[in-house]
Amino acid sequence: MVKDYCAPVVGLVGGIGSGKSALARWISQNSPVEVIDGDQLGHQALQDPTLARTVLARFPQAQAPQDTNDLDHPSVDRKALAQIVFGSDHLSQTARNDLEAIVHPFIHRRLQDLIREHHNRNDCEAILVDAAVLFEAGWNELCDHVVFVDAPQALRLTRVATTRNWTQADYLARQSSQWPLEKKQDTADNSVDNSGSLEESGASLLSLIHSLRGKTSASCP
């Protein structure tokens, strides 16, 4: 069967704890939409031996203790690395910039490959790119549309405390590494309120995706 349309690529952004990943999972479970998880691609980057060696050459204190003698399969302690790169002070910002220069090209290539792969599927209605730093990394250029997933800060704090065991300081350190939420929302094409049930926000996002299906996709081959 010849595919008579090109699946639109929709980026999801939002504050930490906005629930965009949960929303993306709900969408994928209830419709023929493929989700590309930016966090998962980041984990893959740190598991690549060449990239891991480059990261550890810059951040030797982030090497997993049990792997200090394994030069062929170096392991990055992600928690230790996070303590180095997340924060608003100058040292944290410099460290984060250095890390991004190492891993972001890998993630960008994987995003391109996965988008190309899913475009060729007859059973894919749309592609969601769930990436916290979509705008900051410039990956929005791979998307046809960007949706801001909105939720009040009190709810976001409750969510990260419950699901990630984060303190407010942890939350603020991570959030400070991203664009201000107002800038993200203003730059996005649409917003979806995710302060209620996933059924409600999922229905809103699906309606938007359906409206994009008939439009020309800039990301199509």
C-alpha cells in the first residue's frame, strides 16, 4: 500500500514535571503515533563507548567506581554527572555547555534517523518528539509543530517529589538549565493544559495532531 500522506513531526516541550512524557505515552497507547524519547537518546549517547570516553576525559569524577579499570566499556555515573552540570552558577553552565557539545550531535543524528524511519511506515499517523531541551538544542527545526505542555508549578513540584524523589532545590537546579517557561510557551505553536487527567489532555493533543495530518510536512523526504 502506498502511503498518501507524510506523518507530521510534533515536538513536546514544557517545564520539568509538566507530565509531557506521561502524555506522550498515553498518546502512543491510544493512537498510531510514534514517540521519540529525547531522554532515552541521551542515555544511549552516554552508553556509546567513544562518547563515554570523551565525557569522562572532560568529567573524570563522573566515572562509575566499579568501572575504573574497564577502558573498553567505560561507564558514566549519570547522577554524579548531573551534580556537575545542573545549576545556575558559571561553573555548572560551562560544564553543561561542554557536555552538550559532546552528546547533542549524537542525539541530533539519532533524531533524524528515527524520524526518517517512521516517515516510511504506513501505520504511523504522527511522530512525537519528547525532548526537554528541544528549543535549546535547536531540534525544533526537525519538527513541523511544537506544543507546550502546561501545568502549574505547585503541581510540577509535587510530581517530581513523588516520581523522582527530588527536593525543590533539585527541581530549581534542573529548571534553571532550560529556557524560561514563558519563552518556551511563547515560542511554541500551541499549548495543552496537562493539569487534569491524561484522558483530557490526551484528547486535546490528539485533536491537534489530527488537524495537522492533511498539511504538508516540512520534515518529509
